Amino acid sequence: MLAVEKVCSGCGESKSLDEFHKNSKSLDERQSACKSCQIERNQKWSAANKDYKKQRDRQWYTTNKDQINSRRRTLRYGLTEDQYQSMIRDQAGCCGICNQLTETLVVDHCHNTGDVRGLLCNRCNINLGGLGDTIESVRAALRYLERSVR
């Protein structure tokens, strides 16, 4: 005969099995503490370990960074990892603007069409985006520099 009540390991009260979360690893397939005691226990632990989730997430991201970035490139730009690596080889690992060899190259794309133009270092990508991705703004910046250098 199955038990319909259980004694909570937290508060010591006898409660209905419905008052306990399911746990397939337990003999009676229920947690040892009732739901309210388990919630209280979890809240106390969270308060005492505020930085745990941040550290865990940071560690997980660091461990899986390449996989995450590859998936992001596929979703945003439709680039497979092989296509991205081929672009790196074609550019000899260098930025498409400053030609500096860099460890990380980001995908440069046209914001109007979404077409991928190439790979840039982060600095050049930010600067190009700051100029609004237009030839006119780049020419205006060039004219400005030519005037101010003389």
C-alpha cells in the first residue's frame, strides 16, 4: 500500500504527497522537504551565494565561447563555421580595412541589405558603423582629415 502522507525533513510536519515536489530518484518519488520548506531553503542559499550564477554563467560562456559565436554567425548572417574559416584564410587572418593580423575578426555586413562584406577587427568595425556605413560619410571623413593634416 502506498503512503499518502510524508514527514517533511525541513519542518518535521506530516503532509500530503502533493505538498512535495516530484523526485524520480527517491523511493517514494518525492523530495524530502515539502514545497514551502524547499522554497525557503532555495531562497536562503541564493541569498548566501549571490555571485554563484554570475560566475557559473561566465565560466560556461568562456568554455563555450567559440561554439556560441559560431551559432550566432549562422543565425545572424547565414555563415557556416566552414565559410567563416574560409573567409579568415582568404584574408590571411587580417582585418579587411587596417590589414592588422588579429585574433578575433568580426563579420562586417551591410545594414540595409544584410549582405556580408568581409571580416574586420573590432575597432574598424565600430568606426565604420559610426560613420553610418555610407561611402559619402567615409569620403567626408577623408576630406576632413586631408584638410586638417596640412
